[in-house]
Amino acid sequence: MAQNERIDHINTVNWFKHHFPELEEDFHHFANERKCNRIQGAILKRMGVKRGVADFFLALPQNGKHGLWIELKVGAGKPSKEQKAFLERKAQRGYECACVWGTEAAREVISAYLKDYINSRNIN
């Protein structure tokens, strides 16, 4: 993972924790970007690590969706075919899915997904 992408991931998590501390345990990052040798890779594969899993998952049903998957890219980065297939498969199964470029875009997607949650939180 490039330094810029790492910074955007950290900034997204920090923003989420600041704005939604009560949902922190429901917001997950999947560290599939690590480098490893063939043996480690084979072990991870046997343990269930899969190519293409999106970077973030918000395990909170909203708006008739089961949860929110986000693939976060920076700069000219493009989703891999495995990442595209993962997001398409999850969307077909009732999840909200997005591939976004940069922290600000991730914030917008999360805020839009949580719109009803935010409104209900502000009323109470």
C-alpha cells in the first residue's frame, strides 16, 4: 500500500471515530494489501484471506441495505478486477457498495449511507 493511500485510510478511520464513536466497533478495515512470501500467502489463503475484499465495512443495516462496503483509492489508482467483482457481488446480495477516491469521497459516502441514522441521532 502506498503511503498516500495509507494516510487516507487512517484519516477516514479517524474521521469516522470522531463523528460516530458509538459505531466504532461496527467499522472495520480489511488489511488485504500486505506483502508476504509464497508460504505466508498460502497459509493466509487457507485461513480465508481473499483477493478483492474491499477496504472498509460498516456493519450497520440502513436504508434497506445490510451494510456498507467501501474500496478506497487515491490518485490514479484503479480497482482490480477482483475488487470490482467483490463489490458487484456484495451489491447483488443487498449491501451498499462504493469505490471512492480519497478521504473526502469516503466521508461523503458514509454520511449519505448514515443519513437516517444521523437524523434520528440529532432528534433524540
